[in-house]
Amino acid sequence: MPSPSMPGSDLTFVVRTIARTAVDNERAFGDLDAIAGDGDFGYSLARGFEIVLADWDALVSDSPAEFLKKVALVISKRVGGTSGPLWGTAFLRAAGAVKDRTELNAADAVAMLRAAAEGIKARGRSDLGDKTLLDALIPMTDALEQRLADGEPAAGAAELAALAATTARAAADATAPMQARRGRQSYTGERSIGSPDPGAVAIAVMAERVAAEWDARD
């Protein structure tokens, strides 16, 4: 069964929504990070994605890969702390997953998410269970991949967006009882237990906004 189509306009909608969510949630993400970290996660992410939004017209390209590479460059240069290299790598690896594609489908979306997760694993020397954004990103990707593999009935794009959101939220909430083993929160040891990982929460909030605004996208 073929995957639902994902025009280039859908990719730009998703990236722009991610950027807006990062900017709009600067304080919320920072406050969450301050519980067991240095509190700069929200600020760092917002400053980088502000540039993405400000330079939007120069970033958009007919090539999905070129568009994602441009976004990766901005994020790598403009997002401070450990987030810049990780999020920049995620976008760059996503670009590599669709380097020969002009039209995207849902399977390509899964490939981009999987490549992003693998890039973050390598760059951050982290994995599922370390209490990082991977603890939301990987389960979300797995759920989408499984839904596409199930095949019948064929999944629509809005359904997939909703599945991504609910899965990411449940996975992010499940990081609360974990002890951080990677990132700056790992330096605080047991103090990291009891609150969800800020990166995982960011993935969930971004996915929820994509799902909520899917039908109204440009």
C-alpha cells in the first residue's frame, strides 16, 4: 500500500511549526530545564529558530534536502550549548535521507526522523533510555513506521500527525522517573529524577502543534 503523499509544502509547514513552537515556548522549556539543568535550553533553541524564521525566504528551496541543509546550518551556528550540534545534526541527517527526492511521502518522513535520531545518537553518544530527546523521538518514529507497515486501512497524513503527537507526549511523560545519563542534566545525578526531560518534552510539544494545525496548514 503506497504511503500518503507529503508535498514539499508539508515539509516546510512542519519545519516552520517546529521553529514557531521553539520560539513561543522559550520560557516553558527553559523553566523545565532549570529544574535539573542550567536552564538555557529554551533560550538557546529559541535564538536559533528565530533566525530560521527571520531568514525563511532565503532557506526555502524546491529541493527538500537543500532546504533541510540550510536549516541545519543556521541551527548549528546559532543555537548555543549542546543543543546546536545535536539539532543541527538532526536536520543535516534528515537532509541526507532524502537527498535524491523531489516529492516526499510518509515513508520519507519516517526515514528523515530515523536518520535524525541516528545522527543525534552518534553526536551525543546517547541512546534510548538515557533521558534525552531521543526518548520521545525514537518511540514516535517507531509508531509511525509500524502504522505504515500495518498498511490496512491506509493511514492519512492527519492521522499520522496525531499518532506522532500522542506517542511523543506519552514517551516524554515517561522520562520523568528516569535518571539522566547524558547531557548536562546527568551532572545532577538523582536530582534529574522526577521531572520529564526538556528535549523530550520539546519534541512532544512540537509534534502536538503540528497535529493541531495540520488541517489549517498553508
